[in-house]
Amino acid sequence: MAVGGRSSWDPWLVAGALGVAGLLALHSAVPNGVGRLGSLLETFLPWLGVAVPVLGCLALLKRSWAGLLACLAPGTVWLWMFGGMWFSSPPGSYDLTVVQHNVADDNADPAGTARALLATRAGLIAVEELTPAARPAYQDVLGTSHPHRAVHGTVGLWSAYPLSDVRAVDIRPEGFPEGWRRALRATVSAPGGRIAVYVVHLPSVRLGPTGLASAARDESAALLGARIAAEPAGRLLVVGDLNGTVQDRGLAPLTSRLHAPPTGFAFSWPAGLPVARIDQVLGRGVEVTEVSALEATGSDHLPVLGRVLLR
């Protein structure tokens, strides 16, 4: 019931709208000490925008003009943070195309997945969760067009361009076994120039009653970030399954040293209903001009394609 023209819903809708605006703008202030709630929020941060039309419709339904006006706050903050990704411009020029994919170690059709990656015509094809049993299928499909290959443990890189200075990168968190090998580095002699490429797969995270279990992933990200900081190459790419979004503070020791693409949400996981991009194409000394998620394969992740300008 309205009293004196003022809806009884006003305080609740205003509080809800301002609360959403506050979480968007001040997400870094949400503590991460208990259950890594800050990282959990940042993993799905763009989805807070869904609350704006919901609150707006409720305000109209209840004729709460104060609530409707308050919705401008979260709407404005969301557009400031993510509008550039939503209203993406047509792709510009680029020198290099890279596709990266967590192909899933239980993928029942590795040859079909390899053919899907080949169809992208990317010069670089990076994969994670590559098993010894599936490796021949990828080599059979990709080997002719991408004759240069680097494989270390469960990560691999097939390249149409010559590779050099290929080496393993140790990003094992404390207590992980010697056989845990999920990162490599190679120098690619691409048409636009030489570039260092890291193919990585950070440890998985789990969501449970105590919150987000991401300590191992965060430790691995810090180790990789230190390696990137010491990398002498002026131009580099980091591609792979980071098991986290670029907004997630747990990845900050790594992502703070790299640049993310300015456009495209490219949600990649889970493949059936993607809600987050945890598969990344990030650069330093180059510009990743575009990133997009591709059609599903036999994996629980979608492939992610990036266009790279070698400045």
C-alpha cells in the first residue's frame, strides 16, 4: 500500500539497487579471508548486472519511482565496468590468431576436437588436459598444417610457425607431485615477429560449504607471475585454462602483469551453459584485439580464439 504517494517498497528497492552498485564498484573490498568470498564474487561479477532489470521491473510493478531511479546507479557502474565488452566494435587488424582449448582428459572424440580447432585456421593451437592416449589423434590432425610442436605433461602447442627455446615451466604449488607438469614456454617466429608464448593450466578450484577452495591455484598463479616478470622477451602471450576470470584477485600476481582483451565476454565454462571465461588469451607488449568463444567440442570447456596485434 502506498502512503502519501510513497511506495512501501521504496526503501527495499533503493537499498537493493545501491547494494548491487556497491558490490560492483567495491568488489575488491569484499574480504577474501573466509571462504575466499571476494574471489567467488569476482568470478561471476558481470552477472550482477542481471539484478538491474529485475529490480527495475519490480520497481515499475510496485510503482516505486525512487526504486526505479536508484537502478540508475548499478546500471551506470555496470556499463562503466563492462559496457566496452558488451558493445564490442568490429575486429580490427591483427597479425596472429591463436586458439586455446582445455580439451578434457575424458574427451571421447579427440580427433573431432582436433578437427574443430584446425577449422579455426589459427596459426597457434594450444591445448590443456592432453593425455598420452589422445596425443596421437591431435598430431595426426594438426601435424601437417602445424608441423612445429611442443608438449610438456598435459599441455601442448601446435604451431604453423617455427618454435625455438622450448622449455618446461614449473608452476607446481607446494606438495604437488613431480609428475604434475602443466606449463611450457616457447618462442614463436610469427610473421609479425618473434613472440614468447606460455601455455598453462593452473590448478582447479572447488566450491564447497566452506567457500571457494583456490589456494593451490593462487599459489601457482603467483609462481607464473614471477616467471613472467623475469621473462626477457618484450612480446609475450599467456594462453590457457587459468581456472579463474581476469577480475579474480587470486590471479592478480599474474594478470596484473598482462593485458586482457578489451571486448568480448567469451564465456567458456561450463560448455553446456557458459557463465565465466576461465580460459584466457592475455598479452604483454602485444595487443589482444579480440577474444571469442567457439562452438562446443567433446570437452566441458569451449575453445577460445584470440586475435593478436604484434605492435
